[in-house]
Amino acid sequence: MTSSSRTIAIIGGGPAGLMAAEAAAAAGALVTIFDRMPSLGRKFLLAGRGGLNLTHSEPIEAFLARYGAARERLTPIIEAFPPKALRDWALELGEETFVGTSERVFPRRFKASPLLRAWLRRLAAQGVEVRLRHAFAGRDATGLLNFTTPEGETTFKADATVLAMGGASWPRLGSDGGWARTLAEAGVEIAALRPANCGFETPWTAHIREKFAGAPLKPVAIRFGETIARGECIVTEHGLEGGAIYALSARLRDEIERAGEARIDIDLRPDVTVEALATRLGAPRAKQSASTFLRKAAGLSPVAIALLREPGPLPASAQELAARIKALPIRLVATRPVERAISTAGGVRFNDLDERLMIRKLPGVFAAGEMIDWEAPTGGYLLQACFATGRWAGKNATEDRPLI
């Protein structure tokens, strides 16, 4: 059987699935995408709501290091479709990209919808068929794919299948992680799905919860152990969210799982030394209230001043008060639920995948995207790996070679 006569099923219509479909169709296969939602790319569109961060422009060695324990397995896959190739691909679809001040890469129009529309037009021109409202219900003993639809049960016969059903975050957009049980029952080794790039819970006082939920803290530097993340975060009713927290989320999550809690120190004035703060705070307060004095002398926002009181009364000495501003201790006691996370850790373990991303226990079935056991910080690394693994799996699914 040649590639041009192979029938490929892609289950999941997010970035990994769409890229798998494009790669398979480009190789001449007959491709059908199945998705349980009424439209494709829903989480992709959500990712672009605040500006679609496609990838990152840092040197490839530093880029690959962002994938931590999964780096070795992801390196050949990302090197086959690196950030430059992703930018060239977007340009072919009519979406020029640019590098922002943070070295993150965005489309010029900053949105996901134009890119998605152009992409779907290309897939349609390639002859890719789309079947919506088809929820995957597993394979039977003969390899026949089973789906549940509003009209009832249906089946599909494919020569190869790419699973790209996402993780377990934002289930209302299509990724509920339900596939994990189905694959586990088939003997596939699945690492537990856990929140990644997520917020954390902390036992705020009622004052913080009621008066400051939604207030931003910026700029800040958050330290956990020897690691420091700079940027901003948001005080929520439950705890903390935002980029600086997300950058540490994997380490914080693991520490909470190990020890039951994690302690971070927030530098509320990362641009000022503790000595300079102590000098300013040592000036006479006159008749100013403590809050007014801290706002003027230390440049603190109302929420930062309120947080300074969370560990207890404000220190009397200028030196101790400066030290608290530079290292405000916060106790994190839980992650926010996985369905509220930006992404998911866990999934099909790499030792259950061959070098083509085929699931060893399910010959002819490939995995791509967030279904695989890897995680990465925000900044373009998530989408880059989804695109690259989708392309890799889709291309390999078309090859007529022994499956085991």
C-alpha cells in the first residue's frame, strides 16, 4: 500500500491534530478529522484571546531546555519543525509574525482566528474531511474506530490513526482527558494528568479575599528555592495566578505533592535594593498613615501593602520592613483544579511510544500534542511542541512500513 492510498483518522481538532492532518494529506493520504465539539480549534482560539503566542525566538539549545525531562525525546521532533519553520508556515498562510520585547513570537494581527481560518481553508483544499460532534469511544478487537454522535453510534476504518485529543484543562473547549481511561484499559501506560502553568491556592485572610481579588502585582520577582521568576501575578480569591507564578508552577506543584505545601518569597520591589528601601523607610513618617507612608516611601500599591500584613503586624524597624518587602513569604497549599490550568502535565509515557510516536501496544495508533507526557512553560513552547509532534505523528502515520 502506498502513502497515497492510506486512510488516516485524526482524532482531535486542535493544533496537534490539524498539523497531523496537514502532514498526512501532504504525503498523499486520505485524511478525516474527528472532533467531539461542534467546531475545530476551540482551545487554540482561546489561547489567542490575549494575543496568540506561537513560539519563542531564543536560541534552539535554550529553547529545547524548556522541556525538562522530555527534552531528549522532543529534540529530534522539534528540530524537524523548529520555530523558524513554524513562522514560515504561518507566513505561507498569510500571517506574518513578529518578535515581541519578551522574545515571544506573535502573528502581526495578534489573533488566532485569521490563522485558523486560513489553515482550515488549506486543509479543505487538500481534501481533508471533517466530522464534528464525534466523540471517540475506543477501538474494537479488529481495530475499527468507534464514535458516539448525536445520531447514535458509528464506526470508521483507518489504516492508521493519530490521537490528538489534548490534555484535561478547559474541558468545555473539548479536552477533558477522558481518553486516559480508554487507553489505560488498553494497556497503555499513562502518567497521571496534572495541572501545569496553573494558579495556586493560599489561605488568605478575609480582608484580602474580599477587597483585593483580581488586583495585579507588578512588577514582582518570585523566588522558590534558588529559582526566581520575574513578571507579574494576580491576587485571586483563592490565591495567586499569572505569568510569574506559571513559570514556577511545575516545581511548586511537585513540592506541594511531596510536602503538602510550598513556600515562595515575593519581592514586591525587584528594582530597588533592600538597603535603598531601608533608607527610604527610615525617614520620618510625620502624620502619615502607615499605608500612605508605604505608598510614598516604598512605591507600593494598596494590594502590596495589604499583603505585607498577611504574615502579621508590620515590623517596627525600617530594615526589617524593607526585608519583608523584598521577601514576602507566602504559603501555597494546593494547585487550582486541572480544568482551570493553562495546560496539562502527564499523558502517554514516552516509553510506551516508539520513535515515530506510535503507541507500542496499539500498532497503527500514534499520539501527538498534549496527550503525551511532557510539559513546558508558557511563552510559545506549548504550541511549538503541539505543532511539531502533530506534524511528526501525521507524517509517520502515512508511511507503509512494519508497525511493530
